[in-house]
Amino acid sequence: MKPLAVFDIDGTLVDSRVLIHEATVAAARRVGLADPSYDVVRQTVGLSLHEAMRAIQPGLTDPELAEFVAGFQAFFRARYEAGHEEPLYAGVEDTLRRLKRDGWRLALATGQNRRGVARNMARAGWADLFVSTHCAEDGPGKPDPAMLIAAMAACGACTATTIMIGDTGHDHRMAVAAGAVAQGVGWGFHTAQEQIAAGAVHVALDLPELEAALDRFAAGQRAA
């Protein structure tokens, strides 16, 4: 059976660190809140937007939370309407295409909404790379295993042949809950120590190290 690599987006494939913090600060100012620090914001990335914003400002009423969320979405919408596209980490495109050539099945599991997924899938060639995409709007968000279980079902994979690649503890807790292998990357939102504590079996510090880890995983599947 071909191995399945399920990728997170923000902080794993796409460098959205600055923009997500800027959007959260803009949203906070819109509702009269103090600017949240990057360290507070980064801990919530990967959760669904409502869960993330509630974690950043847990004392908000439901109407205040709705306004906070709306401010975040408005910031991103204005940036995208102005033609902004968040950059891929250098080398990501080559890594994804190499995995596809080597026979991997690829999927996405992200805390973004469907609009965000669609924007990413509109990148040149991405529609041909990924078998399926799964996001927080499809059901329970990370760290609930629902997204990853859905990805395995859509790709005809099982837990033994599935590896989840992400940059946050939310990704890894989801992988552990689903029974898949949790593979970390060290260039996103959570530290290597935070990822290991959440269940990552390894944290790659660059893309060549990630590819080597995935090669080992694939070799193990072939030997089984």
C-alpha cells in the first residue's frame, strides 16, 4: 500500500507567521483590546479560527468573540483582495513534487476554512498534488482526529501507512489520537520541544531532513 503524507498548511508549507500575528493585532484593535503578543498567537495556530480567537481572549462574550473573528477575517480579505499571496517555504514545492513522483499519496489537514483551502489549492499545480483536503469547517478541528481519519478514508490509507506532517502540538495530538505517526517540522509556530511533548516522533529542522524522515517511513512500510 502506498504511504500517505498528510500536511498541515500554516507554518508547515506556507510561511504565514507574520500575517497571522498582524491579523490578530488588527482584530484586537478593532474591538478595543490590547495587542496580543506573537507568543500568545502562535500557540493557537492550527485550531479552528473561533477556538483560536477564544483562546487568545477567553473572557469575551459570544458577540464580542464574533466581532473579534470578523476583524481577523476582514484583515485577511483585504490583503487577498490587494493581491497578497502568502509565500511557500523555500523548497516546499520541490519536496511535494518529489514525494508525488515517488508514489506517495498526499493530503492536506488544516485549521483554515474552506476559502483558505481553495486559495491554496489555486496555486499552480496543487490541484494535481493532493488527493484530498480537510479543514476545520468539515467537522471537529484539531486536535480532534476527525480530519485525519477523513483523510485516510478518502485516500484508502490506514494508520500504519499514514504520517502527519505539521509544526504544532495540535497537529501531533491529532495524529496520536488517530493512530498515525506524528512528524514535526522546526520552522513554524511551535518549538521542537513543544512538538515532541505533544507526540511528534521527530522534528525535522529543514526540508532535506524531513525528506529523509519520510524516506525512512516509506522504507518501513515496504519492509512490513
